[in-house]
Amino acid sequence: MPRPTLHLTVGLPGVGKTTEARRIAARDHLLRLTPDEWMAPLFGHSDAAGRRDILEGRFIWVAHEVLAGGSSVVLDFGCWSPEERWAVAAVAAVAGAEYRLVHLELPEAERRARAARRWVEAPDTTFEMTDAHHDHYLASFVPPTPAERAGGPPPAPPAPCEAWLEWASQRWPTLPRLDTPPARSPDPDR
């Protein structure tokens, strides 16, 4: 029986992450979790006062549960920092799953044009992005290194965290610590 896989789409807005995530999900008949499809319907905005981190944390937890149950999943997140990507890889590992990083990129002018076109054609799936937004995104994104894309050994997590799963629970506060046993209920009948 093959091990389940966590597929993580990585890249800036407009590079085709969601299209690729849909393709993987359809091809392999698996769950796809795309925050952009939830943020606008739930909150009317792509971030809505930090709620995106709340939603992403729960999606990562759902992905962990799906993987631990033996099925594969696609997280369509972007994950602009190597720390986020190493943390997601650790979630896959603790669930006994494979991890596949799917990095997508396009020439910058084409990426911006695609993001603008998506806003015009399907505004319910995205949000309007100005040149200032794009400039900020480009400056914030750290592309995966060749070693990271090859699945090399993870570096140590940022201090003061001792493990990537600890860092993940700090980065996404709604993600419970997956490397510690759950608290036992004080009720003996539970």
C-alpha cells in the first residue's frame, strides 16, 4: 500500500497554484484545501484581520488527520517562507506521509497579468492586487532552494523552538501541537 502524500503548492499569486492543485486532486482523487476559496465567502476578504492564519492552521490540522487516516491531500497555500514549508513537511512526516513540494513560477509580467485577469473574470475567488501589493509579495517570497526541492534534511527550526512542529503551532495558532500527546480529559467516563 503506498504511503499517503501531502502535496504543497508553492508560489506567488497568479502562477497557477490552484489550477495545479485542482489537477493533482482530480488526477489522484484526493482532498484539496485552498484558503482563497474559503476566505471571501466566510470573511469577505483574503486576510480579514489575520483570519487567514486561523483558517490555514485548521486546514493543516485537517491535512494531518487525512494523511494519518491513509489518504493524500493537497494544501494550496503558497507558503512563501522556507520555515513554513519545513513546518508543513514536518506535519507530513509525523503523519507517516510523503511530502511533495510543487513550486510554480512565471515571468513577473505574466504573473501580474494573470492575477489581474483573475480579479476581473472571477472576483469571488481572489482579491484585487495593486502594483504595491505585488511588489511587497515579490520582496517577501523566498523561493525554494535546490536542496529544499530535492527533499534534503531540514535545518533546525528558528529559536527558541526545538522542533518544526512546535514552530508550526506558533506560526498557525489554531494548529494543535502534533508532537505532543493530547491532554486527557479529567472526566473518567470520556
